[in-house]
Amino acid sequence: MKYLKKVYFRNDKRVAAYLICVAIATVFWFLNALSKTYTEDINVPVSYVNFPNNKTLASKPPEQFDLKIEAHGFTILRYKLSFFFIPLEFNVNEMTRNRMTESNKNSFAFPSRQFLTELSYQMSNEVKIQSMSPDTLFFRFDQMGQKRVRVKPVLKINLKKQFEISGDIKISPDSVLVHGPQSVLDSLRFIPTEALLLEGADQTISSQSRISPIKGLYFETPSVKVNIPIEEYTEEQLSVPVVVANQPPDLKVKLFPSKVKISFQVGLSRFSQIHPEDFKLTVSYSDIKEGKLRLKINPELNPAYIYALKINPEELEYLIESHVSQ
């Protein structure tokens, strides 16, 4: 019976004619409905152009307007489909009649209704805008300023074995003039560069590094020159005497050993410049009384010259002799 019903339905031309009539009627009903006038709410994306030249935007205006419009169904359907792709253009200076450019104020508020005519013109004469939300547009600006800010290089360096950075990294120029909102400039302490990646570096590097962009800021120069001194290092060992500081005149302190070995790595170009007298190892008598033997290295030695400094032995023994006056 199911088979017979399917065959009967498939071959019944009256059913097919009925379905065609329903489809045609639906189309005509739809066209008739779209030809009528409706009031509808639509969301319209907005782009902003032509801001005051002497100010920079500090707040973000709304990215879309909620409009209540009156139009034929065809027009409403077309706009609902097209506005997703085509935003309305909000010409700030033109619509506000340059009031923001000529004023020293930084905050402005404009009722939305004063822009309805211009927005209606952009849309179509077939559309009547009844209202717009938000009902007030707020613009907050910041005064433009300039400030010289130091540049901080961002480096990721993997050195070849036995190679080290042999001196100060130099930036040229070491600071740049930055233009932008004064409130941003006041909190700006340095400008980073884009990361400079170096793999297996075994010689001095001189490279251009671009300044990392910061939204709303404009730089005097887009890049700086970075110079990184790199050279091969070798290990050196020196024997350095240890001196007792603040020793009382009636006492004599003997240290065992009286000299210690200092080992370190130094660049080949400075190998011949390092001597035992460059190091001064001291231990204070007050530390000896407390049982502490702290060896101090002379800070006058440039720490950029040497790496991996070690002292051997790290602990000393001592003997205190008393001088008896005659």
C-alpha cells in the first residue's frame, strides 16, 4: 500500500500544479509585503575621517549607530544586506563645522539629531531616519606634543662557543624625537626596537634595527644602528696577594696562603692589558674577629673586560700575633 501511495502521489499532476500555485502566490505575497512602508531598526557601521589636525583622538567613538528608519520593504532589505560591508562615513570636521579645530577644549559633545540630515543624504532619499542611538556623540582629544626618548634595543643573541660581548652595546642615535598625544608622552620612558635575532655570533655586529611601532606615536627616525662588540675569549690565571685592612698597630695578622689565584676569561684584544695589580683583594680585620674572611675585588676593574671570575682558595686561615711594647 505504501508503494502505491508513493506512485500515486508522484504521478498526480494536480498536486504538482497546486505546489506551483502556492509558490507563485508566496512570491507575489512577498513582493507585495516588500512594497509597503515599514519602520525598522537597523545597525549601521560607521567610519570616522577628517579629524582636527591640532588634536589627536583620546577616546574611541561608537563603531556603529542604531538607526530607526522608515522606508519600503525593498529598501530596508537592501540596507540590511549591504551595511554589513559598507560603513557610513562620518566627516568629523565637516559635520561639526570645524568647531573642534578652532576651540582649545579637549572634550566635545554633539546631539546626534544635528547629523540626521547628512546621514540621510549618504544613505538614500528613499530612507527617512527617525532617530539615532546613541543620542549624543562624545569626542575626547589630547594635545599633540613631542619628547626625546631613549631607545632600548631588544636583542636575542646566541654566541658561538668561547665568544662573548666584549664591551658596551652602542645605539646610534641613542634617543629619538617622538610626536604624539601629550598624555602618552608623559608616561613614555623608553622606546623598544624590534627584536634582533643573532645565531652563532662570532664577530662584532653592526646592524640596523627598526623601532617597534606604537599606536598613535610618530618617530623622528624609523630605525637605529646597533653596534655589538663581540670577540673570542681565553682563560687567564693570576696570583694576587691578599691585604688585611684596618689592622691595629699592635697586632700582626698573617694569612695562609698570603696569595690566591684568580682565574677568569678575557677577550684576546685585552689579554695583555690585565695585570695582577689590577686586582686588589682585601679582608677586613673586623671580619677576621667575627670569623669571616670575605675577599673583595677592586671595583675599579672594568667588569665588561672579564667573565667567569673565580678565586682559589675561597677560604683563608689566619694567625694573629701581638706586639708587646718594651
